[in-house]
Amino acid sequence: MEQESLFATSPRADQLRPKSLDKLVLEPKLKNQIEKIWSRLEGGYTPNLILYGPPGSGKTSFAYLYGQRVKGDFETLNAVETGVKDIRRVSDLAKSRMAHTQTRTIVFVDEVHRLNRSQQDVLLPLIEKGVFAFVGATTENPSFYLNSALLSRCLTLHFESHSLDSLKKIAHVFFESLSAGSGELRDGTGVDFLTNESLDHLLVWCDGDARRLISELEYLSEIHKWSEFQDNRVALDLAGLKEDLSTSTLRMDRSGDQHYSLASALIKSLRGSDIDASLYYCARMLEGGEDPRFIVRRLVIFASEDIGNADPRALMLATSSHEAVAILGMPEARIPLGQLVVYLASAPKSNSSYLAINNAINCVKETGSIEPPKHILNAPTKWMKQQGLGEGYQYPHNFPKGWVDKAYLPKAIEDKIFYKSKGAGFEKQMDEYTKWRTSIKDGDSR
């Protein structure tokens, strides 16, 4: 039998959307949560939902199934193109349907994080009064982008990236759809036009994104002519697959969740002195297209905040790397970045200086502008000298050990201690000097 055209006008991913909840591939915890909601929908319970998760995790497929389950009219808006007029239009439609046919309306807003504050404010009373059931989908953390009033009126469902096992199930759905019975499975893991090794590589490459997986399988089956594979039984091996795949599919958004999440993972791995994890997250950011200048700026901060005087060379290397990254650009910038990451992860850690400056700033905020002791104030004029400014100042270098026991803090806070050493790395030597210095009595020549 001749192979029919593989593709209709709509994308394969859209054609293969599951028609029932049991066909929707989700991680067990989320599926459990959804099934509990599902069991209550028949009784008229229609919660407003925020669907949060990465691309290709099943949010839109679930939204359509939700609309079918509620048995209402489904209206779709994309937040990028939506204005207040559009929201009022679907609101009027929903009111009209309810008045004339007693039919509920479900309004699905894709990329809901792109709604501005005024648009969100228009939604609030409509959701509150139950004019329609609201479902919003977002790839960004809703607590960052949606106002608290809107969030409080919605149940948030967290969709996660698909596991390799989940992606494999979805791949099988695609294979079976190529033609009735012609996509014969081999060993339960693949089909003849992809070797098992090729399929396994493709699943990793898709990075948890089911839509990307189906789109890529669609592309591969088209360019390599599925009918030829049927006739010749020649499978696409790993080398051939790699030639056909684009260079990078890593999820990375310079202003979104991945941007901040991976930066956080990098810093916390450095703080935990895990060299390999630190290198991994740095590589993830670079391969995802992150600006290397952003990464190195974070590392300069880390060198001072988390290492500080435990190893003063860390900040020197970090600032040198900052310059090197600016000069080189990618891909060479990865080299000084890798060197810096290894050094920072290996270095002793102390945030003593970081805490000290914060303590001092807090004290200033609490106590205001207290006058410093007069003996350390400048007196460039005769009148200022007559006021006692600079009187009694003792120049430390005039003393044998370069130090003199004098008070420098204002009288009101003279007992304050902002800096507490942790004795890490080079701080030990600083502590030894401090102990030696403070053991000398005023004027002692030892």
C-alpha cells in the first residue's frame, strides 16, 4: 500500500494531541492532582487554573481537555496579541451564552505572563464573578509575573519537563501514527527508520520538550522519506541523526526563569565547593546562549562575597577574567571562565567581609549621622583647629609597630563590632596580625 502524505495542514504535534486524560503523558504527581480535579468537574466545579511549566510539557493539551470536560465553549487568547478590548469581547460572549443557552465559557490565555498589570486587573472581577472559567498557561514563574490578587483566585498546576521514559511513550504515539501498522516497533524501543541508539540520543536532545520531539520526528520522517525506509529497511544511525539536528536545544532565556535558576545553581555549587557541578552549570549557561559577560560579573561578585579575604587572589583572578571575557568573546571566553570557575570552587570560603559591610550599613541606617571623634577630623583652617578638630591625633607610622591604640568610632557606638573573622584561608594570617597588634600597649616599642 502506498504511503499517504504524512502531514495535514496543522503541525503533527497539534494533530497528535491526546483526546482523553488517560492518553495525556504527565509525571505521576501532577496526574494524581489533575485526576482529583477531574472527578469533581462533573458536579459543576470549575476552578480557575494557572498552568506553569516549560515548553512542550503538556499545558496546552491539558487546557483543551479541560474545556472538553467542562463541556463549555472554548475561547483562546494569546497574551502577546491580547488587549483589554479582547478580554471584554470574550466576557460579553460568555455572558450572552450563559444567558441564552446556559453554556459555560472557558477562556484560555496562552503566555499569560505577558499580560500587563492593567489587563490583569480587568480579568480580576470577571474571574471573581464567575463570568467564565479562566485557564492561563505560562513558561515563567507566575509569582514573578502575575499579581497576587489574580494568583489567589486560581489554582496553580506545575507541569515539569518530560522524563526520557515519557518522551519515549510520546515517540511511540508518533511512530504508530505514521500509518496503520506500518510503523512496526522493534524490541519495544524504536522503529525501523531510527536505530535504538539514534532514538535514545534524540530523546536526550529534545530536553524534555514533547512538542520539539514530535516536530523533529516529523522533520526526519519527511526528509528521509518514510516510504524509502519501509522499502529498504535502512535505519538512520547516530552519525546521520547528528548531522540533521540543529546545534543547540537547551532551554535558556536571558530574562526568564532559566536565566535566574541556572545562575543560582552555579553560585550555590561554587559556594558548596563542588567543582564539577559548578563547571556543569556554567556550561549549561554557555551552551544555552547566555551572555558570558553576565556569567563573569556574577563570578566577580561571588569572589568578593563568598571568598573574600579567605583568598584575596580570587577577586584578582575574577576581575582579570572579566577583562579576558570582554576581549575574547565566545567561544574562546569559555577558557578563562572555566579556569575561574575551577579556582573559585576550590578556594576557601568566607563571607566575613560581606557580612561586615552589611552590619556597618545597618548601623548607619539605625543611628544616623553621628559625629566622628574630633581627633580624626580634618582641620585645614585656623577656626577649625580652634574648635578642637584634629587635636590629639597620633600618626600610627610614628610608632615602632605602625599602630597606636586609639578610638576611631564615634563615642555613641564605640563598642560596636561589625567584622567577625571566620579564620578561613588567608583570614588566619589577618587574625594573627590583629592579635599581635592589639597585644601591644600604647607606645610599646616591642
